[in-house]
Amino acid sequence: MDYKKIITRVFNEVKAGENQGEVSGYIPELANMNPEMFGVYLTSLNHLEVGMGDCHEKFSIQSIAKVFSLTLAYRILGEKIWERLGVEPSGTAFNSLVQLETDKGIPRNPFINAGALVICDILISQLKNPKTEFLAFLRETTGNKELSYSEKIATAEKSVGYRNVALCNFIKSFGNIENNPEAVTDFYFHLCSIEMNCEELSKAFLFLANGGKTMHNNQPVVNTSQAKRINAIMQTCGFYDESGEFTFKVGLPGKSGIGGGIIAIHPGKYSIGVWSPRLNEKGNSHRGMKFLELLTTETKLSIF
Ligand code: GLN
């Protein structure tokens, strides 16, 4: 398979097409991104690396970080975490409050904001210094010591995060948040603030292509069954109410963020990071989705 040739062709085709959608505007740090940015980076298990365009520009990974927080909570608590949240696609927007009322404060899955807040609560209960220890986990998993929070973005998230504060308090009213909601949302806003480029993103997620083990030092991050399950949740819930569409068009487990980033995994083969800030109406990168759709079409390789 000549990935380099196919990626180059598909990248150029998508770049030449219309750059549709809007850049997220709720905080200046996202609103001020250059909408023309477009990067992709693939890392395969047999050490092939292909980068194109703005693949070395850092951006705010936003909700993609929810995969890392789920991974750490799952590694610490195992199947017990599923007493606090589900694994069903929500079919609603990422920040919706609606289902929590009838579901009695049990979020449908860990990738909607409600579920990510419960995961943050679990981590706060389990860790002495959650922010520091989470960052240490991220650096160890990725082999990248430079990764950090952006205090500027975390502060901006907090200044407009009324809906996340509402979600957290609402879940607490059902007894499914143990800690102080302010501490939980503070941790959540920091998660949203992590910055990476496409190459870092692609390398960071290789463990999910590799049965739960890191590539840089062959250490288990989670066990094989947990890696399978994290991939499964990415497949069914990684794109909010566009998860079915992403599965239909791309056919790989993936996760999007409102900064325009997408990570997609081909278990047993590769991990690919894509970034383009303009989002469709569901909050997923327009060019990112298009690129991945063409990539799996042209390579004739997806998990289906
Ligand atoms: N910071 C965003 C929020 O909490 C993250 C959402 C996302 O990337 N979809 O609303």
C-alpha cells in the first residue's frame, strides 16, 4: 500500500476543494485560528510516517483529550467506571443537558461533555494531584515531555463555560459527581486546553492501534480488551450526533475536537491526526471528515 502517494493525492484534492463551515467562535483562542490551516500526519505500526501541510502547527485538541481521560480512569478503576456512565451513542449535541433528566444523571457515554465531567470527577477522587498526574500520564503515554495545558485557553474556557458548569451541577444533583463541581469543571477546562500538532496527535494515539501498548517503549497503557473497548466507543460515540455518519463514510474509530482536530485509528495498522479549523454544523472538521472519507475509500481499507 503506497500510503504516501494516496495521502498526497487526497490531501491535495481536499485542499483544492471548497473550505466549508465555520471556525468555532466561543473563545478568542479558537476564533482567531487561521481557517486555512490544514494538516495531516499518519504513523503506522511498521514505522511509516507521512505528514502533509500544517502538520507541525499546534492547535487546541479540545474534546480529543476526552479519550486520554477515559483511558486513565479505565486503567485505574477498570469496569467499575461503567457504574457511573454508559457506552451508548447519545444522538444529541456534545453539550446537551436533555437526556440527563430522564437518565437520572448517568451520562450516555464518556465523550459527550456530561460523560467527560463524570470521568474528571472519577480522576479527582482517585488522584492526589489530578492535573499534574494526568499530565504525567499523558507525557508517559505519548513519550512527549513537552505536552502541557494552555492556561490561557483553560481560563478562556472557564470564563464562558456556563453550560459545562450547569451540566456538572445538574449531574451532582443526582449524586453522580462526588467532588466540588468547581474543581471538576476546572479539571475539565484544563483537559480542553491541551495543545498538540498532527504528528504528536498521531503518535500519542498509536497505543490504540497497537492493542493498548505504546510504540516508543512497548508498555501497556491499558489491556487489550480495554483498548478494544475504547476504540469501540470512539467508533460509536466519537463524533457526537454525527458518529453514525463518520462510521458510514470513514469506517474507523475516531474522535473529534471543536478546535478542528480529528484522530482516527486503524487498529493493527496506523493512527492518523488531521486538523482543519472550519467545522460543520455538528462541530466536526469539514476538511478532516472529507479527507478521512477519501483516505479509506482510496486505500480500500477500513475496519469494515
Ligand atoms: N471546550 C469545549 C466544550 O466543553 C469542548 C467541546 C468539543 O471539543 N466538542 O464545550
